[in-house]
Amino acid sequence: MGNEIIKIEHLRKDFGSRCVLKDINFTVKPKEVVCIIGSSGSGKSTLLRCINLLERPTSGEIFYHDKDITTGKMSLAKLRSKVGMVFQQFNLFNNLTVLENCVIGQMKVLKRSKKNSEDMAMKFLTKVGMEKFINAKPSQISGGQKQRVAIARALAMEPEVLLFDEPTSALDPEMVGEVLKVMKDLAQSGLTMLVVTHEMGFAQEVSDRVVFMDQGVIVEDDKPEVIFNNPQHKRTQEFLSRML
Ligand code: ADP
Ligand code: MG
């Protein structure tokens, strides 16, 4: 076993008779930023959801360090505090303020005091530039601001790796940049990140590795220079030529 945070071996996921992930193998090491690209329906979200057990794998193993999380022995709350997730639709609690959204998980899951949780929330809300909005409700802020709050909420749990599922896909175009900027800063600060995205510029510029998925398989997993400038597989070439 190496020093991987996440190691996936022969992962398969079926929905009914439909196989949507087939023999997925890959690893995420500390401080790595890995982007996952591919067409809609290729299984990207299902893969992320399997990694924090929002979906149960049909077979195969997913190791968090040396623990196989598919055995059910690790608590889901503990796993999800270590392996955080940021969703396309933000998933903020609309009845809570920005600050409360960033505090509740820390108190419930990590059993932190209210004071410690608030201090931690302020630290990360400041990091994403949302410290002036702590008393706002989600309905009072923009989509880009909501996603920055969702990122601060995830960071306040001090995860070891953060999964992002198309974090800018639900945003108006003028708000995409502010969220990508926050994500780029996080990447440069050494956060381990696994990012499903259609933002090819971000993938090219920020990632250490790019994984291209098609029809439930990993077709290609390589450095961004190779994926974008010299893809080895015809399916990768075809996908990228459609994106440009
Ligand atoms: P992507 O994120 O790459 O667009 P998804 O992982 O969302 O792809 O979906 C992969 C395939 O699995 C799609 O065909 C989708 O319809 C199917 N799928 C996803 N979630 C479910 C589910 N809960 N039940 C049945 N089929 C699903
Ligand atoms: Mg998806």
C-alpha cells in the first residue's frame, strides 16, 4: 500500500440491470488535484457518490487510506467528514443563515462547541470572501455566493479530500469565475481535490491529472498536457474536439 488517500479497485456499480461503472481503478494521493471529464451520463457523478457512499458500490473496493469503506465498518458521518463533497446545486439549508449552514455539521458530526464551530466557519467564510454575509439566508445571495458558502461549509469540517461535482454548472456564466478562483486558490494551498468539471481551462491549468470517462469506464488517466495536447485514445480526442 502506498500513501494514497483514496484507492479504487475494480469498482462496479449497477442500477438494476444497467451497469454504469465498470472496472474503475484509480488513486488520489495527498495534495493531488484530479479532474474528471466526460460526457453527460458517463458515470462521473455516480463515481463521486460511491466514494463517499451516497451510492453503494455493486462490487469492488474503495480504500480510504488502508480501510475498505465498502465493508460498512466505518461510520458514514466520519467518512463524509474526511471526504467532503460540494454539489452542483449547493445543497445549503435554506432556512439557516450562511453562518449557521457552516456551523451545524461541525457541531453535530465533529461535536465541536458552538464557539469553536463559529470561529472555524468565520475562518473559511473569510477565505472564500463571504464573511460579510454571515447573517444572510441562501435566498438573499447569488448562485456564485451560495457555492462559495458551500465550499466554506465543506472546508470547516477539515476534510482530507474534497469532491466537487460540477460546482459551476448551475451558475450563471458571470459567476463561474469567482468559484473557479476559490477552487484554484484551494488547489494551490495544497488541498487534495477530485473535481468533476466541464471547465476544460480549469482542468488544464489546475490539475495534476485528468481522468477521461466514457460509458462507465476510465478511458484515459494522465497528465493534463497529455490529455489536452496528445490524447492517446480516439474517444478522448473525439470528446475534446466536441468540447472546443
Ligand atoms: P454523469 O455524472 O457523468 O452525467 P451519472 O453518474 O449521473 O453520469 O449517470 C450515469 C448513468 O447512470 C446515467 O445513465 C444515469 O441515467 C444512470 N443513473 C444515475 N443515477 C441513477 C439512479 N439513481 N438510478 C438509476 N440510474 C441512474
Ligand atoms: Mg453528473
